[in-house]
Amino acid sequence: MGMDYQAAIIDVDGTIVRGDTPIDGADRGLSAIDGAGLDRLFVSNNPTKRPPAYERRLTSAGFDVDAAEVITAGTATTSYLDEEYHGDTVYLVGEAELAEQFTDAGITVANHPTDADVFVASIDFAFSYDDMQQGLRVLADPEVPFIGTDPDIVIPTDTGNIPGSGAIIGAIETVTERSVDVICGKPSTHVASMALDRLGDPAPERCLVIGDRLDTDILLGDRAGMTTVLVQTGITDDRRLADSPIEPDYVLDSISEIDCVLG
Ligand SMILES: [Mg+2]
């Protein structure tokens, strides 16, 4: 205790909202973070919905959130491509909403696999046999990097889990016998450094990362040397926590108890 925290990276789904419904006490938790003077940033692994969509959803759930306070797996992937593969043509297996984020940032999206310099895989509700075949064609060239937006294998919804980007990346890994080279969303070092940069570069240990997933939120914080806080309002129950090699610094029933960490 006694750590003077400067910033908080906060997960969205399962941490402050469930669908469009605010999680009990999340408003109190966010007020405590503001009251302690921490800068905050919301980081989500959703590759399709853009920051303004988060602003709208969170505002209608009763939270005062600005689009400028949001990073998504879509913005993280777009910035990674711009930094590492500027001017290259991207072949995308993913949703049109992600392709728009790329083209809006000046990134060329290939229509034909033969045009591709980079291959990106992400959640795609129309994922098909043909997509796997295109993956085989593009990734047959070992020089073409294989990039994924986020590793989430399933996404919890009101009606049960649905397949996420991780499931599609896994299918393409299987058929191509290649492993994804880089994941851009949580828990990558790319999104961690993007977040710290956005927060004005606090010392990592003075930055809290608060989320409901061990393999994304808590692993991101662990790798970056941040102070990690698992909240049990989402996907991680006691059994998953006990079975995991990833150990959060703090475990809270919900973000409403964050004042225990802030001291
Ligand atoms: Mg979450």
C-alpha cells in the first residue's frame, strides 16, 4: 500500500457494463478513481466498434465518457499497421467496420490475395471456407506477416458465448500451420505502450489495470509492470482464478471496491 497511483487503464465489458447495462457500483468505482486524481483510459478488445460508439453506449449507460478516452483493438491494430507497415496493402479477414477503420487511416485493403503485403485476421460474422483458402494463399508466402486484432476466443453475450477473433485466428493458424505473429489488442505490448503514451507516460507500476479477464487485462498489466486489479463481475470466477498461472495483484468483487486499492 501507499503507492501513489497516477493512472488507470479500465476494461469495459464485464468491468463497468454488461451489454448496455451498468454494473452495480461501477459509477462509485469510477468516481473514486476520479476523486483520487488518476488519469483514466478505457481499453476494449472489440475490433469493430469505434471509440465514438463506446462514448454513446457508455453515456447511455450513465457514465460520462469521451471517445478520446477509449482505445479499442481496432484502433490498436490500425496504429500498429500504420507504424510498422506504412504504405503496405492489407488482406483482411474481418468485418467491414474494421476495413473502414483501415481505409479511413489511409491503409489500403486488398481485394485480391495476390496484392497482399500483410494479412490481418479478426472476428468475421461471415467467416467461411473461402476465407481459410485465401488465408492459405496469402500466408503461403513466409514474408507476409500474420497479424490478429485480439485473442478473445469467445465473447459473452446475453444469450451465451459467441465465437470471437481468437476462434478465427485459430482456424487460420490450423489450416496454414503458422502461428499468428502479432496480436495488436490486449494483452500486447503494442496496446500497453499506446495506452501509457496516451496517459502521458506514467511509471508503469503507478498505473492500475482493471479488468475481468486474466489472459488479456491482467496479462497486459503483468507484462508491462503495471499494478493489476481483477474484478469478478465478468468472465473470471473463483475456479478460473485458482486454475490460472496469472496472478493479479488485487482481486475485487467489483470495481465499486477500487477505493481499497487506492488507499
Ligand atoms: Mg472485459
